[in-house]
Amino acid sequence: MSLQEMVFLSVSPAALDGSSVTPGLKASDMLTSALAERTLESTPTRGPDSPFRPSGAHCKVSTKSQHREPGGRPEWLGHAPGPGRDQQHDRVPDGAREAEAEEEEEEEEEQEEEDGGPEGDGLPRRRGLRRRRVTQARWDRVRLRRIEANTRERNRMHGLNYALDALRRAVPCPSRTQKLSKIETLRLARNYIWALSEVLSAGKRPDLLAFVQTLCRGLSQPTASLVAGCLQLSARPSGPEPRLEAAFPGRATFDTVYTPYRFRHDAGTGPCASGGHEGGSGVSSAEGGGRPFPAYSAFCGLAATYQPLYERASPECSSPTCDGGALSPPLHYHGIFSLKHEGPSQPEGHSDPDGTRCHFGACRCAAASGCAALRRCAAADAHVPYDVQLREQFLTAQDQLNIVQDQFYTAFQQ
DNA sequence: TAGGCCATCTGGTCCT
DNA sequence: AGGACCAGATGGCCTA
């Protein structure tokens, strides 16, 4: 396989299908063009005046409205569009040129040593700008390494985004029309963990507004509104943080908050945002026909059975609004969560006695629970996403408590 | 049209 | 040496 073929195969699928590159110009063509256009200029590649100076804070450019040089793109490649989204233009790195130039300079110096000077006339050598000759093989190697590194970096970021998507599905804002941004997803997830941790710490149903306010701390106004919308609340800006009011003042219960993201067992689609007034555990709510979030109702019940295992952090440090503060949520319940870093000594993928691969106890819980979708998932794929694993354990407890609850109601009616 | 968000490229740094 | 990780830089897309 030639270098150009490797280059062509190493670019993204978008480039492979030709949808994101210059029409009629494949990556291999661009590389060929770049090779052909390569000139032998001796533009300094370092220093404050160099257009190829390394990136860093000192060279950070300002807003887009200001003029920007085209992306550190080597001049010899021309001023084609930079490496924007879906543009897989494989630019020749500055470092490659520099490394090549250095090597070439060394070769040249060696040659001059032999000749006694640049002109070979025996006179003292003059140092300065010289034309540089680039070795094709060397340049290709550097170029190939750069392309491979780009591919790895791209895949790494894709994995990061994949994990972020999983986090988006786990947080209580499953909007299908407006995707949470990365930073807002992280903030909301942090708040969500914090809010649930506080519920566990309290061991009882917390105040609705306090819960939602915790969810929306530090979020932008649009995101807070989105979260409030998902929770059927209305968010209004008041002061530094959005103030949330219940859209249903007479129903300031957890029916309002937790029904929207009730986990749909049969579909296995994660938090459910479809109206939020669907079937639940059997406890009816006052208005809107909604039922309490079954998982959460059991969650609260389960939480009540656990005594807080530690003291809460100081209030000033407990707020998730301080990004630099102590952000570990007040959570340390091994009965519910089995965190990876403190998990069992069994290695990942360990086969438990019942023959299923156990990951953080998820499969064992799934096997004992009524969550068929998750059980299938756990049995089919050992690499169940961590959020699913947590949710599964969560639902296992929920299912068990629901059974007890149903038995209780049955006995009570009799 | 400015600004936010994103994908990508890139070079530096650290680790194995 | 090579890969992972990180942060800067850049252009594209989208929205208010």
C-alpha cells in the first residue's frame, strides 16, 4: 500500500465518502498537490515574527471578528480553508517541515564541511538563509506519523463525545430537540449527583424547589429553562441564579419532578421525557394524572432505610456552584452504588458463580431483578455503560421495593 | 452579524 | 519511540 493510499484510508469516513472535502479532490489528491506545491522557502519557523510560531497563550487570538491568520497553515499550502469541522484536510505540520529542515540543514552542513564552504571555494562558510532540499522519504515518514496522530486524536475525541452522550441520557434533561452542550451536560450531571446525594443524606423527600434549584445551579439560563421545562417547571431569572417556580403550585410534590424522567423498562431508552404522566408504581398524584417517578419513590424509600454514613460537608463547601471547591457529593452507599475505584477485588470481566460476567454487580442485580431489557443488555454485552450499571442497580432496588409496596397495598386493601 | 459551540489539526508534555 | 493527554488555534455551523 502506497503512502497516498494509507493517507486516504486514515482520514475520517467523512473524507472517505468525499462529502467533506473539496469536490473532486480526495485526500490523496490533496497530499499529492501538497507535495507538488512544496517549495523551498526558508521562512523562519520560530520566533515572534514567524507565522508558524508554536501555539500558546502568547499567540492566542481574539474574537472572530478580528482578522486571523489562517490557522497556522503553512504558506506553501496556500490559504485554503482551515481544519474546520468535517474538513479532513491533511495539512503538513509545521513540525514536520522543521524537523525536515533541521535534518536537511545537517546534511547540508556536512556537505559544506567536506567542500570547505557553501560554494566549495575554500573560503570561510557564510551562515544564513539557504535553500533547503527536503528528503522525500523522511518527509513522508513525518507526514504519516502526523496523520496517524490526527486519527488517534480524532478517535479519542469521538470516544469522549460518546461518553458525553451517555451522560446526556443519564441526566434529567432528555430533550430530543435541543442537545445540551458539553459544559452544560457536565454541570447538570454534577448537580444531579449532588441533588440525589442530598436526598440520600436526608433520608427523606426533599423540598421540590430545593431539589430543582440544586439541579440548576450554575447552569445557563437557557439550560435551566430547558431542565425546568423537562421537569414541568418554569424557570425565571432572579438574581445570580435562576429562580424556579412550580408550574403547578398546588402540586409541589415529587410527582412533578420525577415523573418526567421515569425510566422506561420495556423500551430501555433511559430517562423518559414523553409527557411524564404515564404509568407508575400505583400511587396517584393529585393533578395532571401523573404518578410518582417509581424509581425515585422507591429510591426515597430505600434512602430512608440507610442511615447517613458520614457528616455532611460544610454548607459553604457543599454547593456545587463553586467549581473549584470540594465537589465530592455526600454519597457513600455501597448498597446502592459500587464505584469502580472502590469496587470488589474481582477483576473486570470476572465470571461470577451464575455464569454471567459481573461488572460492578450489575449483572447479578439484573439477574435478580425484573428489568428484562437491562438484564439482556448485561448478559449480551459485558461492557455495559457505567451509567446504565448504576441505573440498573438503582432499578433493582426500585423493583424490589415496588414488589414490597404492591404487596403492602394488596394486603392493605384486603 | 456577533457570539456560542463544535470538530479538527497541531505541537508540547508525560508516561510506558 | 510511540501513544495518550492536553490546550491552543482555526474555521464551520447555528442562533439570537
